[in-house]
Amino acid sequence: MTDTGTLSAECAVARTPGYKDLHGQCRQTRDIHLPHSSGVVLMPRCRCTCHGSTR
């Protein structure tokens, strides 16, 4: 099971029965880095397994 701390809000709620369709609304498909920084991640990508390994 994936740690919910690494999931987007949509994918975290989608684990609740009746809300599975919310996985398709997840937009956190890549890491957002802090501008002008050396690799500091401002918002990490969603690590839900519903997104597959293409990320």
C-alpha cells in the first residue's frame, strides 16, 4: 500500500469506496521544483500506483 503522504489529494480520496473515479482528476504528474534552486522540490508528484510506471 502506498503511503498517503505521497499521494495527491485526489488519489488519497479516491481510495475511499465510491470515489475511485477521482484518480483521473489527479494533475500532480511531475515534481514541481522551487525556481532557481538546486533540486529543491516544492510539490512532489503523486506516487499512486494508478498512474503506472510512465511517470
